[in-house]
Amino acid sequence: MSSTLTLIQSNASNPKVWVVIGVTLAGIVILAETRKRRIKALREEDFGAFLDRFELLPFPPPPPPAAKQSLSDLTFSISDAFHVKDYITGFGSPQWKKTHEAAEKTAVVITTLLKNGATCVGKTIMDELGFGVIGENKHYGTPINPLMPSNVPGGCSSGSAVSVGAELVDFSLGIDTTGGVRIPASFCGILGFRPSQGTVSSVGVLPTSQSLETVGWFARDPSVLCQVGHALLNLSAIPHKRQRSLIFADDLFELSDIPKQKYVHVVRKAIENLSGYQTPKHVNVGQHVASNVPSLAEFCEESGKSQNSASTLKALSSVMLAIQRHEFKTNHEEWSQTCKSFLGPRFSNDVVTALNSRNESIKSLYKVKTEMRGAIQSLLKEDGILVIPTVADPPPKLNTKNKNSLKEFLDRNYALSSIASMSGCCQVTIPLGEHGECPISVSFLTYYGGDKFLLDTILDVYASLQDQSEIASSLDPVSNTNGSIEASELMKEKGNAAYKGRQWNKAVNFYTEAIKLNGANATYYCNRAAAYLELGCFQQAEEDCTEAISIDKKNVKAYLRRGTARESLVRYKEAAADFRHALVLEPQNKTAKIAEKRLRKLMS
């Protein structure tokens, strides 16, 4: 028995002893609570983004008349996967940190940024070992999403994204393997750039999956995003004047919970008055991949059957994850076997799955990757930019326990991120305000090696995109006095009533008001086209139908009315094509059958 306990027992009847004991215990509780509050205050101060605070000063600037360093006066943070001389790189895991030595050299990308005048201010939290896209870390805590504190920030570069979103630094570095930069950029409402795979040096960066991952970066300001890109990619500062062709991935927008027109309408309006942009096109990416990546067929669950877009993209993301697991096992198997029990439960499962992965189909996995790059190149050529949603869902709530909903979330978002990860192409996340109090974003993706083309595009279109997203938010459909019908729908119904009353001009005016309130509704354009046809305004009718079709590719009425307008303008071949398209969508449509037959006779 200890002497302290003996002393207490021998003086148990003395009230002064119990006063001393009480004061001592109270002091211990107060100290513990004070420490807890201090830690909480520090965490709230930096949004829980940082692991280590330090300062790496920029290299001395060159003497005049040399140009000023491009990143002068800018600060940045780095994810815990980057080596800094004399610091242990933790890889998001305290066990990794315990079992490794301090780095002997600083990562090349950090040195490059320091040479260009930037100052590094610390390391940030990341998902353990680079797995995952949620952003939660069991050991260090989850960085606080500055836009939605009750929701996850996204990962794996969660702390880097938060440090930028919370305006703690001007830009930051992260790792993107399966969406590690793109997804947290979307969730935190900032810009995120994933360069073409292998174009930024990875020397001094801990690898998870070297054939998929790339160093990426975050910024709030597009000019800063581009300056960092120019430094890391060693690009020329002179912009190239060239045409741009935006291509909307219709099937990928179907994966998103956000209404498609919240993106499509904003992007279309943003480029409307900019020079150098061709009329946007539309594509079904899943179908394009299925036709141009034959090796993917063996990974589809419904092998031998006709593949739809969803099953094709699911197969593509499964190949991506199989490559990630295989390469992680190759890089870190020995360490993982001894230390996997120290990992958080979700990442322990990822590691166990990686360690249990087999190598029989490795060649087939990499063949899919090679074919995928060719497929995207054939789609985009030298001027194409694929427009896709960055994420399919809003940020999940913190500590989500429902495994099924989390799995569905991951499946949808991996399907989106697999396009760039598997093709090696560059992609940028662009914030577009909010929808239902959740941040939303769109992504531009272009061909492998088109990084400068994409960065120049961001500088060119960013301000217009933000203007249009603000306008779209201010014009979101509002309720009338009884709350039963949207204002735009009310205008449409008035237009329908005027149309039935053969008041064609009045109908046009009502439909125009509906379009002003909600320009993302195909029906409003289609209905106004019907009124224009009655007025003999065939060119206006054709334009409205074309707009309706760009919004809704399956709008049969729009094809019929555009065909009617083109026939009236004596453009029989184009009119016949519209009627045939209507028949493809509705094989039993009598109006289309009669019109197509009539035009065949006219053209013969």
C-alpha cells in the first residue's frame, strides 16, 4: 500500500485532510477542462486543418532587373504526404509517424513553390494512408468544413482544402488519386486542380497508387490557381488564342442529386457572350467509354449483355479501385501487415482489402487505363472540354454510421472521379454557389497534357460563371401568395390559357416571363415555339426548340415543332431528321410518321 494512501487512512477523521483532497481533485479537473478548452479553441481557430505549424521561408528573390517571383507574398499549406526536411511525414497515421524517420530532403514541389516566392506555413490533416474521399480522421480529428460545419469536408486532402476554404492560406497542396483534391474542393466551395497524371513531380511525396495519383492544389482565386499551375508545370505565361468546344456529359449529370439545369444553364449562359466558344455539344460518356474501351467489358457485372451508362461507369470505378489497392500493396505491404491494427476501422478495411487483392488480372486493369486515355482523347481532340458534375451528392453528415448509404455515396462519386483518374486527364473543380444551402460545383475536364489550355479557360470564364450562378440563384423559382405554385409555372399556365384562346402574342409574352424566371425549363421554350409557329415566326420557333432540346434531349414535342419550323423554311433535309428523331423516341407517334413520309416524297 502506498504511503499516500496510508497517510490518508491514518488521518481520515481529520476534516482538513478531506479539504486538501477536495481542492486537489478540483484542481486536477479544472486543469483538464482548461486544457480541453484550450485545445478546442486552437482547433476552432484553424478549423482543425493543421497537424504541424512551421514556416518555410521563400528563397531570396533574384536581383533586379529580374522579374518579381510569381508567388511572392502568398502562403500555402501541404498535406501530410509531402516530405519536409527534418520533419517526419505522417501519411495521416500516428502509427506511420512512429515507425518512420524524419525526411532527409524536402519534396521537389515544395522547393519549386519556395523558389517562386511562396511561404509554407504547415502540414494539414489527410485521410489515413491516402485512402478515402470523406475526410474524417479517427486519430487527429476531422477538419471543420467552413461552409457546413456539421458535414464532412471531403478527402483525402481534407485539411488542405479546409485551410484554403477557411482563408487560412492562399493556396494548398494535396494528393488526388480517386478524387482527393476534386471532391473536398467541391464540398468546401473552392477551386481544385488535378493536373495530367505525371506532369507534376512526385519526388518526395509518399505514394498510395502512383499510376493514378497526382499532386493537386486548391485556391479561392482563379489567378492564384493558375499562377501555382504555371510554377509547378513550368508553363509559358503567354495565353494561346484558340477555339473551345464545351461538351456536356448528360449521363453523368443524371448521377447528381442537384438539378441538371443548375449547372448546364449557368455554364451555357456564361459562355454566351464570350468569344472563342463553339455551340455546346452533348454526349453520353458511358456509351462512349463502352464503345472505345473494349477491355472494360470483362469487368462489367452483366458481361455479354448490352451495357448501360451506369454499369459501364461502375465497372470503370471498380478497375480504378483495384489498381489503387494493387499499387498500395506493392508499395507498403510489409508495413501494413504489422501495423494494420492501429488504423481507423474504415481504413483498416481498405488496407486489408488491398493486402488480400490478387494479381491475376493486373495486365487487364492497366489495359483499361491505356484505352481510357485514348477514348477521352478521341472525344475531346485538341479543343474539347468535358463538363461534368464534380460530385453526385452533398457532403454527408459527420460520423455517418449507415454503411449502405455511405457505400452508395462512394459508388456514385467514384464513378464521376474515375473519368480523370483512369484517363490521366486534367480536371478542375469550379464552385457555383449553393443549392439548398449546400455548396455545388461543376468540373471541366480536358485531354491529357492540356493543362495550360484548361488553366487559360478557367481565367477566361470564371468571372462569367460566378455572375451567372448568382443570377441563377436570385432567379430560383419562388412561390406565389398561397405557396401552391411557382411563379414561373404561373406564367406558363397563363401562357397556355392565352394560347388556347388563340392570343398568340400574349402567349409569347407570358412564356417569355416564365423563361426569365426559370430559363432552365425546356417546356417553356417549347411552348413559346408553338406560339411562334402560329404567328409564322419560324426562325424564332426553331431557336426556341433548339434551346429546349439542349436542355432535354428527349423532348419529342421540341423535335416535332422544330421539324415543322424547318419545313416551313424549306429546309426539308433538316426537318426530316427532326421527325425521324421524334420517331426514335416515340415509334408510334402519328404526327412524326405522317410528316416524315410527306418529306420523303417532297425530297424525292
